[in-house]
Amino acid sequence: MSELDSRSTKQLFNDWRAGDGQAGQAMAQRFADWYYAITTSRLGETRGREPCDVACQRFGEGIVNVTEPRALVGWAHEIVLKELENAGNRAMDGDEPNAYTGDKQPKDLLCQAREAMLTEVTLLEATYGGRASKQEVDVLAAPLGGNPLGVLKARYRVKQWLRDHHGVPFDVAPDNPVIDRAPLPLYESGHMATDQEEANFEQWMISDIDLCKDIAEFAHFSIALRGGLPTPKDYAKKTARRNAQMQQAQNPGCLARLFGG
């Protein structure tokens, strides 16, 4: 994602309309980053690529017809919502690696994080998976400051652990979360109360491009959590099988001996 421009989206629009080409470029990049965060969070990078690209193209073609700054974000949001509708339902499970997972399987990384920080990952599993009641989530969040702020704290602690222990390239992982971002896990899990609440949150996102980057960084982990992680027992079996396969690959001579080599 791009470096931040200190001007507001409205100011960039007004400056571009006044003939500032640099403002126009910064505005276009800001909307591209916003579209990327929305489409990747909802669909994952692979499925979200085409909706994002088409939305950016339609934005570039139609922006000249927008004259009122207050209409800009709503108009731009309708573009990406239409492309998301064409792409199909929100991804409710996945284990796709990408640059923001360090090219590693997100579920594997989250299972390793769970071994180190059971409270935080269990809370995220309950929140994102949608299989726990609000009361159950409240109980799990209580040690971290309650729901919803405790869920946000858990999310950032997991991001920090993945960054520090596995080199996952997260830039946004603050020690003290911004309280205004408390609805973030509900948005990422797809469990906001209404479509309008979700739309309001997405339109608010463009006023905080750092938030867009945060969502894009965690998108594939969010999708993995939405579908659920392997149980600790199943993950241990998977790890044992993988280690055995790796050991066998490192000692190919044993196969040759079995067949008289």
C-alpha cells in the first residue's frame, strides 16, 4: 500500500478539481488501497483481484462526472459493492498464503500462535467463527478488558506474535489499540448487525488509510479464522505427519536399501 498523504480525501478531491495533478494521483491511490482492503477482506486476494481491478477502472472512468465532494465516497462505494455482488458470497473459509502471510499457510501460523497464546487465539476463534454466543465471547474477552475492546487487543497481540516469531510483514500492530476501531473484528468476521452498519464502517475506513492497511494485512488470517482452525489434537497429528515426511525426504537412501539399492 502507498505512503500516506496528510490531506483528507475531500481535500484531495477539491485540489484535483482545481488542477493539482499530484492530488489526483494521491486520491486515485487512496481509493485503490481502500478497494483492495475491502475486496481482500471479503473475498481473499485471489478472488478479490478482479473485483478490485474492475472497481478501480470504473472509478477512473467515472470520477470526472462527480462534482460534489460529499457524494464522492458514497458513489465510489457503490462501485465496489456492485463488483463484490458480481463476485459472489463472502469467503467464509480459506487457507491461502500471500505476501501478508509471509507466503505461509495462515491456519498453520494461527495454530502455532495458539500454542503460545491460547487465550487470545481462542477468543479470536470464537469471535470470527460465529459458533459461540455473545455471552461466551464476553467471558473469553473479560481477561483482556471485555468485549469488544478485548477482542481487538487479542487481534493485535496475535499480529505482534506472528510478526516477531515468524517474520510476518505486519506494519500495523499497536500496543494500545484505537478504541474507535473496536468494531473491526465484527467487520472482518462478517457479523455486523446489518448491511447498513457494514456499509457505514467501510465508508469510514477511507478516512483512516492506516486502518485499510491493517485490514489488508490480516485479511487471510481473518478468512482462516472465519472457517475455523484444526483442533490442537488434529494439528498435532498433521505436524507429526509433516515432520515424518520431511525426515523421509532428507534420508532417501532408506528407500533404496529397501529395494536392494
